[in-house]
Amino acid sequence: MASTNSWTVEIESPVAATHLFRAGVMDWHTLAPKLAPHIVASAHPVEGEGSIGSVRQFNFTSAMPFSFMKEKLDFVDAEKCECKSTLIEGGGIGTAIETATSHIKVETTASGGSVVKVESTYKLLPGVEVKDEITKAKDSVTNIFKGAEAFLIANPDAYN
């Protein structure tokens, strides 16, 4: 029987929490194809406008082991820079993963920057083993927020 597992990662940034949350979470489907075209070929909302129940799809290049993923927004509190989402299609669902959820919270630091806290919980299908996928997932999440950070530093008026 497969068990439920999780991993966490924290990413520090000099960028304000609200800006990083808007760019790196709520509008990442717009920024990702521009900032990481070698990984994200395209992305778009499937239904909804960023509120609870909204679904968005990311289509990947051959750099990824799967061609797409769809995620559903289960919870969002823009004022607290926090959201929870569930992977509902693609991204290994049905082939390696039974279920996967993410909880992202971007908190303000004393210096005026932020720290991104990500927890991913997943249940593998029976017989599937995790090797270096956790490290790759953490690196991917870190790269997302570092990409958004670099964009925001270069464009200080964006996402104000």
C-alpha cells in the first residue's frame, strides 16, 4: 500500500511578500512562458479567474518528464499571501502519483523581503519509488520563485 509523503522548502528573497506572491503564484501562468520558455511552452487558465476552484494548465517542453499539468486552486488568501492547490491532471497523476497537493505561503521578513514556504504532499501509486524527484521538485520550485524575483527586481513597478 502506498503511503502519503511530503517535502518542504523555504526560499528567501529581498522582494516584498505581496509582490512575490502575485508574480510567482497568482500570475505565474502568465510569467512562466516568458521567463522560462525552455521549460514552460505555454500556460493558461482553464476555468475561473484566480479564485477558489479555478483551474490552470501548464504545457511543458521536452525538458520535463511530462507534457502538461493542471492544478486546481483549493484555497487562496491574497492578503496573507497563501494558497493551496491540487494537481488534478498530468504531472505524473495516474502514472506515478495518486494525489498531490501544494501549500504555499509567502511571509514578510524583518528586512522587508520575504520567505516563501512550500509544502508538497503526495501519495505515490503502488510500486512507484521516489529517487531524485524530490530534489528536482525542490529545485524547480526554487527556480520559479527566483525567476519571479529576478523579474520583479528588474521591473520594480510590476505587481505593485
